[in-house]
Amino acid sequence: MSKSISMFCLAALTALMLGGCSESPVPATNTSTPAVVASTASNHLSMYIDGIEWTADHGLFGAFHPPGYERALLIAGARGAKDRNEQTMNINLFGINGPGHYVIRNGNPAGSVAQLTNYSPERFISGSMMGYDLIVEVSVAQANPAHLEATFSGSLTGNDDVIMQISDGRFSYRE
């Protein structure tokens, strides 16, 4: 297993374990038909954080119903040097059957979570147990071979209590 995938698995498991620590559960909901996302030839994860573009430059990973996780969709990517300052982003949706409109917030009973690490030295974790409120539109969710496309927006709360606005998030992944 590559180091990037190992790091993702650790972050995903940590986020899953810590994501259930909130007091007021809010379920993930699938409420409408998903928006169409244009297919791209290469794997891609990007978003705007408070209006500033953030694009993953390595460690891109996506999975739908990966071994050991039924009804799950995993999104991950990293940016920067592969050292202690590496920024990683992951969104893990649990309890989903396929494409749709998903709202995930702190304490959702399915355990879905979003997390960004090392955005700055002062803001080393955002989302996860700090707080998150995202809308994820999944337009393609195929397991073997993996083909995923999604958009997302919302907010992540940092360990410094700053709420970061996430807009125009885009993910495309093909094995």
C-alpha cells in the first residue's frame, strides 16, 4: 500500500472515530437528483477556501464501496511537500447507495465526515471533530473500476474556531 493511501486510511479512520463525538446528530440526507459534473480525463480535487483556490497536486484517491465498507464513497487528495506540512483533504460519505445530493454535518449518524489538515501552522485541522457542514453532489459513483465525480460546498471549522467557507469544490477520479 502506498504511503499516500496509508495516510488517507489513517486520516479516514481517525475522522470516522472522532466524527461521532458531537452531541446533536444530524442525518446525511439524499434529497434530490444530482447535478451533472463534466467528466475530465485526469484525476482532480479542487475547491476555493474563503475565495482562495486550493488544488490537490498528489495523493488523489477515490473509492465507491471499497473492500470492508458497504455503501461508502471516499474522496481524498493532498497538496504541498510530503512532510509534516502536507495539506490533506478528505470527504467520506457513509450510508449511501450511489449518486445523489448529500448533506453532512457534525454528528451525522452514518459517520460521514469532511476534514482538511495543515491549512496553516495555526489551523492544523479543520472539519472532523472541529465542525463541518457540507453539501456534496455525487453525479457518478462506480465501484470497479472506480469512477467518481462530485461537487461540494459548505464550511469547515478550524481548531482555531475560524469557520472556513468552501465553494466550487470539484472531484473527479478514474482508476
